Amino acid sequence: MLVTLVFLAFGFFVFSVHCCSENILHGYLLDGFTTEKIPNIGVHVCIKECLLRRHCMSINYNKKEFACEIKNKTAEISLEGTLHSDYIFANVVNSSEISLGNCRDWICPSSFKCVNTHDSVTCISTACAPGTYGKDGQCIPCSVGQYSTGSGLHWCSMCQPGSYQDQFGSSFCHPCPAGTYQTNQGKDTCLSCSTGRYSAVTGSWQCRQCPPGTYQDTVGSSHCKLCPAGTYQPNYEEETAGQLYYNENCLTRHLFNPSQC
């Protein structure tokens, strides 16, 4: 690998990395010519996604957002590009296609990309709407408990713990409401906190125990109740407040142990 380091008068470095016949330049943005954006992938996967689309000629990659921009134009980026420290640019037209497997010899139409299956290849749509994914030339709605941003993937993502989705074909997941939780991924509902527990915020993956001096006698609560004057609760996670002895004078509302009188 050959690495070239150049300091520009604008105040930051531009790296030129030559590897595997790919020319990757750090610090440049090519404005316009974007046909598709793919979130949450790495730069080398971004290059491979470009190779799978025959109309793609170059990529920009946002290092902070882990976002890939598919471009339909090559560029002499030092002349045509804009300096931007968050981006990586690469012309992909002459890049190695070894990693493509059987897709090296397969040409898909515009707005489709090639995908290797177990024993063959297929073209899937990269223009499927949010809430769907591409399979066998069709856009299929995501199942409940899943979502898709419509980025040209051939699968849907699972809703993460603390969230749910109860509808088919969704582009997002709902956070669990206060008083509920969900510890697993890919679920279509949230569970209510049991008695003696609470969840004060949305998006919780577990409920918290009511601390000493409080209680909760109902399910699905976002808070715990203070023990009334004349009562106490020395334990965690209880449904009721215990009664003080009648010969004790402690009436402090937050008191939970008669020995502190």
C-alpha cells in the first residue's frame, strides 16, 4: 500500500491511498451526481456496492455519518471537487471486481444491483421505497418488528431493544412508551412494567425497581408512589407500604425505617 500525505493551505491534510487499484482520497467531496445514498456501511463496502451497480462510476463516503453516496460520474477530484474533511472520494470505474463473485459477469439494469445468492445471482431493485426491501425483482414490505429506510438492501433491519413496530412495511420503529419496556429485538409490542417497578422514559429496554420509601401497586407505571405519612417501605420492588407500629411517633413522609425516629 502506498500512502501520500499532502498538507494544503486550507489547514488540513489530504491522504491519497492506493490499494487494490482503487484510488481513495480523504478530504474531498464531489457535489451532485448522487443517484443513491446507503447508510451504515464502511467505505470498502461502499465501493463494492458501487461495483454492483453498473451505472456507478465513483463514490463519496461520509466518515462521520458512515454514509455512502453512489455517483454516476468520474472526476478529477482535485480540480472538480470541494475540500471537506468529513468525506472520502474514490473513482470506482477501474476498481478490482474480484470480490463480486458471480456478479462480475452479470449486468443489471439501472436502479438495480446484482446480489449473489446460494447458487446463483439475481438483480434486486435499489429504488424500493422505505418500508420495503428488494427480492427477486420485487419490493416486499418489511414484517412487523422490522423496518427499512429504502436504501437498496435485500433485507429489513430488526427493531432494537426498547422499540417495536406493529405494522407491516414500516421505515422506522416506535420507542416503547413510558411504563413499558422491551428487552429483545424484532418485536411488535412492548411489555408493561410489573408492580413494584417503573419506567420513566420512552425507549426503555428494562424497568427499574421502586427504591426504599416508595411503592407501586399497578402495572405499566412511569413512576413510583411515595409511602404516605405513617407508613414505610424498607425494601426494593414492593407493591405496598408497610404500616408503622402505633407506638411510634415518626410521621415524616419519606421515613421508611422506624429505627430512624
